[in-house]
Amino acid sequence: MPANREMTMRQMRQVLRLHASGTSDREIGRTVGAARSTVRDAIKRAKAAGLAWPLPEDLTDAALEETLFARAGARIGTRRRPEPDWASLVQELKRPGVSIAILHEEYLADYPSGYGYSRFCDLFRSFERRLTPTMRQHHVAGDKVFVDYSGKKLPIVDPLTGEIRHAEIFVAVLGASNLTYAEATWTQTLPDWIEAHVRMFRFHGGVTKLIVPDNLKSGVHKASFYDPEINRSYGKMAAHYEVGILPARPRRPKDKAKVESGVRFAQFYILGRLRNRTFFSLQEANAAIAEAVERMNSVPMRRLGVSRRQLFETIEKPVLAPLPAEDYVFAQWQLARVGLDYHIEVEGFFYSVPFGLIGQQVDVRVTQRTVEAFHKGGRVAAHARRYAGRAHGTSAEHMPSSHRRYAAWSPERFRSWAAAIGPNTEMLIAAILAARRHPEQGFRTCIGVLQHMRGIPKERVEAVAERALTIRALTYKSIVSLLDTYRDRAPAKAADTPVITHPNVRGPGYFH
């Protein structure tokens, strides 16, 4: 029989199958590439062990070999010394602080006549090479989780319109146990990317030391070997869970082999089993994915003989860092300049900050429920986020008791500026300020409107102001629209001026 154990067990299964079908020993030998005497010996061993085709479905190659060759120590005519349980050693090597030298010492303690260190290492590496790529890599328990999006998408049908929308598949694989997590999200954008991480940590019940993403744009702005640039929101999420982010290096396929293998396996295992099902919502799809993932994690892995879930519970879960008291709430960060009305703008709504920050730049943290402003690292304002209703959200403590150094900007100053243009313009500015709950909230609009009036003849500005007052157009956008409409119009001509003067044009006397 060939020296390669995987080939031996594969041949053994084929020998038993052909023997059960009545094929002669000579023909079996030609088929599997072995001598007839070897075939006879294999059949004899199977009979002695009480094995017959078909073999039990849960019988792994390692268990089959142990059953057939237990009396011979390990191998026929090759290995005469006792061998350890290589699968259990692979698991032990994933524990923190365990090395192959320690495993060899423990092996010799049980089997003093066992293999020397170099031969032990050779046999261990030989066993490892027969593992799948994800199991083969050395990752210490609790050290890394590899995350990425699958290239395959899951179709979801709108139950009302019948329109098909394709969802992305997020996949995460733990380094040591290969425990796999997967879910469907509508996009690969930052909110979906981060919220998938939050649910992943909840699924694990703990936190690894590092996250290894595959340089997805949502998480990594700039891929670099020495100094990758992490998205700020992604970094805040990592800080909340006290986990580091180590993007896979560009053009280093080994860095992402774990997640790529895990992604491929998840695609085949999950999508293959769901290919004939029709989903009508993301929640329905994720429920089916969760069932498939749980089944995948519960199936014993080939060669190791234990499932991902068992390996996780045994060696990885005990060393994960605990989850924080609360889940991370996704937030987007942006910069904003504080206006003269001491408000910042976020998606069309205005939120107050302390008036002392007028003209300065602040960091704004936006979640689904809140809008927070930070200046020099400290939070200076917090508001419930607005989606409808009044445009301004103003806290009384942010309002100045007097404007002091900003006294130049006052309702009187704006009315005086407008009065220099004309009475209609002054009335328009007064109406803008009166329409706001607090006059300061109209300062931004007044500045914009008055600046936009520059360069337009006063009589036209006055006409626009009169028109705006008539139709109650008191927003910056509506007034600017009227100004732009009037800007390019030609001045009206006198009523007694002929439209066209030409010798060939007939005058009124022609018709008498």
C-alpha cells in the first residue's frame, strides 16, 4: 500500500466497496493500484474488525485506520513505534503557550520508546498537510477572527412588487477553532459592515485580540504594509470592544487564506443548501442562514474528528475577552463649522452648541438616535436626532445671555444692512427673523440672502423682496431662487417706445 495515509484510507474504502460488489481481488488490485496480496490483507483486516461495505457515514478516516491497524501499532510494515493522536495534538497546539516541543515531551512521557523530536515533527507536519487549508494554519486560540464579504450574493424577492434584490453575505472565521459566522446584509457599506461585527461578537460571546479584514473599503481607507489607514467609525467600534484591527497585507494571499477558505466553504455549505429556497425578506434569509451555520459548526471536521463548535467551546471560548456591558452603537463622524447662530447642520437639521464656539470647527458623532458635538476631545452638546418637525434644535444653556464680542451680529445690524437697499428688503429681513423661534436662528439665512443680493440692482432686489413677502417665501433657498430668476431679466422698456423701428414697418396711418 502507498505510504500516504490519506491514499491508503481512500483505497481501503474503494477495496471494500469493490469487494462487496463481487469484483475479484486481482481486478480490485488493478483498480486501486495495489498488489493482490495487499488487497487480500485489507479485506482480511476488515473482516477481523467486523467492518463491511457500506461503512458507517460517521466513520472518519482516522477512526477507520485506528480500527484496521490498531494491532500493528500504526502502519503496515513502516511505523513500528506508538503514535499519538495527531488530531488531538493539532487542537492542543492552538492553546496559548503550547509548542510542538512541549507536545513531544508529553508524548515521550507516555511512550518512552517513541519517536525522536525530528521524526515526531516530520510526522506531525505530514498529518497537518492532509488537513484543509483553514485547519492547517497555526492560530492561537482567542487571537484572531478573519472577516470578509462573500463574492456570491443571495437573491431576495420583494413580496409586493416581485422585484429581486441581492443581499451581500458577511462571513467571519475564528482562527483557532474555525467556528464560522455568517449573515446577509443589504450592502457592504460602513453601517452594515460594523453592525455585522457587533452581531458577530454577540454570536461568539466574547472578543478576540485582533480582527483581520481583507482591506474592504468600508473598514480600511488605505491599504499599507506599514501603516494601514483605518476608517474612523470602524476604529471607534474596535476601541469599544478593545480589539485591534490588522488588515491583510496587500498582495499577501497567505494573510487572508483563512477567511478566503472559510468564505468558500460557507458559500458551498450555506448557499448550496439554500439555492432552491425563495426568501421574501432579509430576516427570513438570515434565519435560514443561521440554521445552516449552526449545522455546519456542529458537523465533525474531517481528520480532526471534532466539530467547530466543540473545538470552540473547548479551546477558544475560555480565552476570549469578555464582551462590554453594552453593544456598540454605530455612529458616523463628520466635521462641522459652528455658524453665527451657534448651530451646526446635520442632514438639513440644525443643532445648537455653546455660543462660545461660534466660527470654530467641531467633531460631530451621528447615530440613529443622537447627534453629539465634540470640541478638543470633549463633548460639548448632545441632542436627540431629528427626522421631521422644526429644523432647529436649540438648548437654552447654549444661548448667550448677551452677545458681547458678537454683538455686531444682531437683528438690528441685519435690518440696518437691509434698509440700505430698500424698505421691502428691510421688511423681508425682519420677517425672516420673526419667523424663527429665536432671532439668532435666522442669522445664517439673513447673511446668505444679503450676500446673494450683492451685484443686483436695488430696484430688482426690492421687487424680489416684495414678491417674497407676498408669497411668504422666507427660506434661503426660496429667496435665492427668486433672486436668480430676476437677475438675468432685461429691464422693462417705456410704454411709448416702439418695439421695432424700421422704414418698412407700417405705421398706424396705413390703416386709415
